Amino acid sequence: MLAWEHGYKIGQWEMDAEHLILFSLLNQLDININADLAEECVHDVLTALDAYIDYHFAHEEALMKAWGYPGLDQHAALHHQFMVEISRLRQSIDSEDILRGALKVRGFVLEWLLNHIMETDVEYARFIAEKAKKTSA
């Protein structure tokens, strides 16, 4: 099971809550894989994960746009690259063992999500916090 750590918080409560939900979906995928329910449940969890990632990325990009974040285009490009890779991995599940495919998706999403949160999301969160401080002063 993946443990959400305080250090993963970026300081934007809505985004932190959404990141926690993404972790929960990855944990659900783990549970299904470990309980040998891959055949029955993995597609459902992956579909839910895809839908929530779409929602999260749109919400995150809208937040950046609302605050005038100058790195929005680059950030959105990273989101797009992620979705392209997820699509490729999802297609590979149909051509190989579902368990192996689910493990690949899980590994990719977890690694990408942690790196993205800790390296990229903290940048826009810092920008928003600074701008909010200036506008409230």
C-alpha cells in the first residue's frame, strides 16, 4: 500500500486533496492486483483513474490560468505527455497479460505523480502563494 506523506503536500488544499484521491486509486489498483482480482477489476480501476486524472489536470490548469501562472503552457504539455503515455500503456494491456500491464501502469503513474508533485506542482503552488500574499497585503 502506498502511504500519503505530509511531504507530498504542495500547500494548495484542493490539489492536495486531489493528489490524495489519486493515491487512493493507485492503492485500489494495488489491492486488486494483490488479491488476484486483476482480470475482474483492473479495467474498472484504470478507467476510474483515467477519468480522475483528466478531471484533476483540467482543474489544476484552470487554477494556474486563474492565477496567471506563467508556466501554464509547459505544465499543460507535461500533462499531455503523461496522457499520451497512459494511453499507450492502456493499449498494451489488451495485447499482454493484464496483471503485467496493470503493474506497468501502476509503476508509471506512481513514479510520474511523485516526481510531478514534488518538482513541478510545487512551483505553481509557490507562485500562487506568493501572488496571494501580495494581493492580500
